[in-house]
Amino acid sequence: MTRKPVHLAVYDTYADWEPGHTTAHLALAGYEIRTVAPADGPVTSMGGLRVLPGLPLDALRPEDSALLILTGASLWDTGDTLAPFARAARAFLDAGVPVAAICGATAGLAREGLLDDRAHTSGSPHYLAATGYRGGGRYTEADAVTDGLLVTAGPTEPVAFAREVFRLLGAYDETVIDPWFRLFHDSDPAAYAAYEKALSR
């Protein structure tokens, strides 16, 4: 089956560990992962990784994508540098294309007004409240939350974030997702055999 690619946003100070489970296992499921950055030049992650992006943000079109992933970054909280990515998220959602945001990216979406009417989570309700958004009543204390086409998660939950993305895209059957989550999130040694068995079906 031909699938549209998944786009991972990369920008200076992006939290390189947060999308790892998501992108690795989507790639194993047959999705091409493409990186998108503010411009054509390289960016440097929070961990010091230098990334040469696949395309600039102004060339990204929702209709060419299966999903936009936005990670945390120091820049989300130090100005409007990343606001164009929040606007891109709006364009994706308006076009019926999923968006997944973790950590500081949730604050960017809050400032864009995208969390005012959607159930969501983040690092804490106080963190999002500082953005001045109007969605505090929709904040949910959970590892990760899916509302329609939007996935949100806090900074400590990259595995739960990935699980919600897998479910939203239908990348894996629940018989695979459940033992995968128990293995990588709960460190349940009994889940390994169940995970391997589910993958072999």
C-alpha cells in the first residue's frame, strides 16, 4: 500500500529524543519520514545533532502528507520564531490531515488557538495557562490525548505519544500496539514475546 509521507518538523533546539519511537516505528510500518525546517539550511537539535532538512516549511502542503509531527524546543518559549509551524498545524487540521505535538509544541498550538476547543494535554496546565489561551477547561491529565486529528503529549511521554499516533494513523493493529506499549513504556518483560508474536502474524 502506498502511503503519504510523515513530516517531522526540525528546528534549532528541537528535542531530538521526543519523536524517536514515533518515527522509527512508523518507518518500520512503511511510512517515509521527511524532515521539514524553517528554511533550506541545516538546524541543530537540543542534543547537538546537525540535521539537513528535506524541505523548507513554505514548500510543505497538507495534501502531500499523512501527518505533521511537532516536537518541543527552547524556541517555543522564547519568541515567535516557531509560530509559522503552529500556523502550519492549523492548515493541516483545516485540511483534515493529522497533527501530533509534544512538549513545548503544545504551547505553540495553544498560542495559535488550536487547543481552545480540543481536549489536550501538555507538561502541566500551568504551562499552557501562561500562553493566555482559552482552552484550560479542555486540559486533560493524561500521558497523551487524541481529539479528532490532533495528538498532544507532555515532555515525559514519548512512548504514549507514539502509541496515539499509531492508533490515529492505523499504522499497527491493537494486538501489536498493546504489547509494544507495555514493553517500551512499562518495561514489562513478558510483553516482548507477545509483541514478537503479534508482529509475526
